[in-house]
Amino acid sequence: MDTPILKDIWKQKYEIVSEQLKKIKTVQSVATGFNANIDAVYHMSGQKLSELIKKYNLSVAELTDITHCQIIDEIDFIKGVFKTFTKGIAEEWICENKHIYDWLQQEIGYDKLQIGGQGGIIANVLSNIGVQKVVAHANSLPAIQAAQFSQNENLFSFDENGEMKQISKIDRKNDIPLMHWIIEFKRGDRFELEGVTYKCPRANRFIATYDPLNLNLVLDENFMNYLQNENFDFVMLSGFHALLSQNNGESLIKNVAERLKKWKEKAKDTILHIEVASTQDTIIRTSIAKELLPLADSIGINERETIDFLEVMGEKSLAQRCEDHTTSENLIKGLAKIKEKTGVKRAELHMFGLYATLQDRDFKFSNESNLNGMITASVVAASKAKTGEVNLQNIKDITYEVSDVGLIELSSLALALSQPELPVTGQGRCRNWELTAVPTILIENPISLVGMGDTISALSLIAAR
């Protein structure tokens, strides 16, 4: 079927969004955790990157000699930026050295501050979109960090005395601000090095994380006690990717897993969603796959994370195929393998131009509802990319034209699965599971991509209600 016809079909499907947004307001309560921090956003130009490389007299050979995806010194930071800039991929590298934190303050600085961490970002999105009550975990909440949360009366956390209050009004004065550097790049930006022009293939980001509390999964027991004693429609958790094996990360994950198991025995009607994130420590990645993902009802994952988790699940051949040819066909095979090995009921993949979900036939939401949720997520994500924030007014200004790249991937997936109706309906089958696939709206020159995956995953699930 011709692309213009498919675009018209999907434009009509996208008209469900206003109705789905109204339904979100019937969601009574969502808890989000565990990581919330301050994002220090900096838009790095090719020129600035070139200046850093020259300042430290680095060659291409040195820049591409990456033996660890952690920031131990300044050169590691530059290597990470060079890798993500030139390859057009998103990664997060952990830093434990306060010297690097101080260096980032002086050498890089920031353009703006905003809420960060999957838990914090999802809390803001759901609060702004109209969920009746959002309770956010915050292991640190000084005034500067509380101010990054939405100033809404439906968004709560706990003060130093354990009392629940509107989060933006809390000031735990003895807490320290937790800042992460979000280094963003523009598609098409370029610089020269050793006679070669390096061009950024797509808008993306590199995250440098210095965060002693979230790196050690320090939990706010007030939040944990409240979670045990209250009923929620959804609980959305992330932040485990920041742990390190040499810092007792495996034990921390096992301890949280045990607490979640006990909680799930009482909260059988609550949907637990875990947002997978870029996890550089392979031991921690293995522990997440083994201990946490099997507990989830739903997971959210992107292309890079799919490849990384396949590697630690013993699927290196499939991971390599996805690495060499990052297509919807290969990634769906990868998603299916992850779903099979973890037993999770719903697995949602967000890739460039296309969202796809595999879910059990008896999942709480139907395939049609899931389709509507993913369409809604596409519009909200497009609004966030275009304006840098999520609010209902900005969402209304988004036009419903899906991307060519999304339609191409969807058509290729349909051909691979021998399901010619998939590009028209967005609904199909993969083994014994329901498959939902949605071509998305892409924004040229987005203002910000921070938290895009978190926004997509949260809204795909919440808006499917």
C-alpha cells in the first residue's frame, strides 16, 4: 500500500488521542521510583567537542580505545561523548569520582536544570497529564531538587518527618542535590579530526552520572512503607542501571527484589512496570535480568538496551544480528527472546520511528487498548521533543502525521512476519503473543530528548487503560 494512503489511515487512528487523554484522568494513583535527580542539560556542539579533544591532545585511536564504559577521568568523559556523538546512540556512563563532578561544573557547566532520573521524569509526566495522585520516591529532596518537580497539587513525596506533602514545596535541608550531566547533540552537527569529518547522524545524548545515593540504591523508607500499605493502579520503577558490581550492587538488587516479591503478594491488582535503562556493568545487567524483570508485569526497553540484555541472557548471536542490522524484524526477535526468558507479561520496545509491544493474550488491557495507549504516547513524546516539556496545551498543537521511517519499519516487519495487514491495523501476532506496532511522529530538530523513552513507556501503559 502506498505511503500517502497509510499516512491517512494512521492519521485517523491518531484521532483517538484526545479521548485517551481524558481516560488518563480516571487513573487514581501511581507510584514512581526509585531514581530522581537534577539533570544539568548541556547542548554540546561539534566545535566544543573538537576543542575538548584538542585540549587533551587525543587521537582517534585513543578516543575509540574504550576498555570500560565508566568515567574514571576526564578522558573517559570525552571518549563517551565522542562515541555517542559519532554513532548517534544514547548511553549513560557512571562516575564515582567527585573530582570529575567538580571538573564538569567548571569545564562544561549547563544550559538549564530540570528533573532527571526515570522515576522523577515519569512522576512529572503523569502529574502533568492528569493522573489523580502521583507519589514519587525521592532519596534526596533539598529545595533546588524539589523545584525541578512539577508544581502540581497531585504530585507528592515525603518531608524529613515522613509526612506526605506536595513535592515542590518540600525542602529537606540536610539532603544533597544529585546532579547528572545530560550532554545533547544536534543531528547534522560536525567537526574535523585527523583530516576526517565526523557528522552526528541523529539527535541524541550522552549522560554522565555522579550520584552517590542512587548509585547505592538508597531508599526512602517513608515511601517504601507507604507503598506497602496503600493501593495503587500502577507502580513504575527504574534506576537499577546506576548500580555497580564492585559497590555491592548485586546484593542491593536482591534485597529490593525480595521486598517487591512480598509487596506483590498483597498488591495483586497493581501493575508493576520496570523501565530498563542503559546498564554498562554487565554483572548488574545480569542481576536485573535475573532478579527484577521476572517480577514485572510490564517492561519498557529501547534498541540499545535490547541488544545489551540479549548479550547477558546468553543470546550473543541474536544480539550481534541486532547490532549489525538494527531493524524492527531483528529487534522483535530480540524482544520475544527477552519476554520468553523473563516471563514478563508485556514488553514494550521503543525504537527510532516505531513502537512495538508483545503482550500475553490475557493481559489486563486488550490489544486494541494497547494500540491506543501507544498512539497516545507517540503524540505526547512528539510534544515533549518539540517543546521540551509535557503539558496538555502543547499536546493539542501536534499534527498527526507519522514518519516515513516508521512506516518503512512497520512494512518490513509485516513482510518478515507474513502479516500483510500489520501496516494497516497495527495489530498482529508473534508466536503465542499479541503484537502491537505503531509508526510514530518524529520531530525535526527536537528541543530535548531527555526522558523520551521514559515518557513513551509510561504513557503507552497508562493511556492503554
